[in-house]
Amino acid sequence: MIRVVHPIEVESYRILRERIDLGHLPPLSRAVTERVVHASADLAYVTDLVCDETALAGGLAALRAGAPVVADVAMVAAGITGRVVTCPIAEPATAALARAAGITRSAAAMRLALDRVGPGAVWVVGCAPTALDELLSLPARPALVVGLPVGFVGAVESKAALRASGLPAVSNQGEKGGSAVAAAALNALLHLEGEQ
């Protein structure tokens, strides 16, 4: 499927590239960083994002091979374009599991998602640090984790734990993040998937 880029997006990228040169970054890291900055209008992501080119290449290869995509919340899922996304956050079974296990719905959704997709999926967390913490405790063997939850409680710590885990990942160092940013990071790879 050929992606048609709107003129406003073209102009936005022109302005972004006029303001900051990301030519020093390897291609996939540059694509992810540009799309995150584009989605947030926050140039601080240039130094805050933690991208690993090998991890991104593995994630891109997994996407090309049809790996499932999992999102922690519906807003992340809604922002991901061109792919069906597994996101059981709003299902009654998720609420029941959360109550029974004494965990957040976001953490429960990660458990249920793993039961559905199995190992090797691409996981996108943009809202709930507890979802990222839960993912790290599961035998998910992800192809890639986009770990960009936002918040003052647990977000920095969960992202640090992700980086320390050795899993293939994209994250950032600070409290910011969010659904739009996480979806943008994955969309960078999905759009490359369609263009290459």
C-alpha cells in the first residue's frame, strides 16, 4: 500500500529539518526520532530518546514478517496506522483479571495480550508504566518494545528497567512520553515498511 503524504506533513518535516539536523543518526533511529518530534513538536526528544539501531532493525524485520502488534491502551492502538493492534484494555476479562490479581487493568491487559499473540510480538506502551513493568515480568520475548509511558509515578523507573532488561527497545529517559509519541515511534517503522 502506497502512503500518500499530506502537504501539511511535508511542510512540518521541512520545518523540523530546518531547525535540527539529525543526519548524524543512523537511518532507523533518525526516522523514529523525526516522527516522535513531529508528533510532539518537542525537540528535546532528540536527546531524550534512547534508540538502538539493531533493535529497530529487528523490529522492522518482525513487522515485515507479520509480527503482531500489542498496545497498552486504546489511544495508542488508535494512533497506530496500517496495522491491526491487539489491545484488550477495555474488555470485561481484563477488569476481572485486574480485580482478581490485584493489579492494574493495564498490567492485566498485558497478560491477556500475551496469551493471544505469544512470543515475538511488537509491544507499544505509551500510557501505563504498570503495563511496561508487567511486560518485563512476562515471557513475551518481544521483537521490539516501544516503551514510552508518561507520568510522574513510575514512568522513569519502568523505562530504566526496560533499558536494563536487554530487550530490544525504544524508550526515553524522562517523565514525558504518551500515546501519540509511542504510536509515532511505531508508525515510523510501519511507514518505512511500506516504503522500502
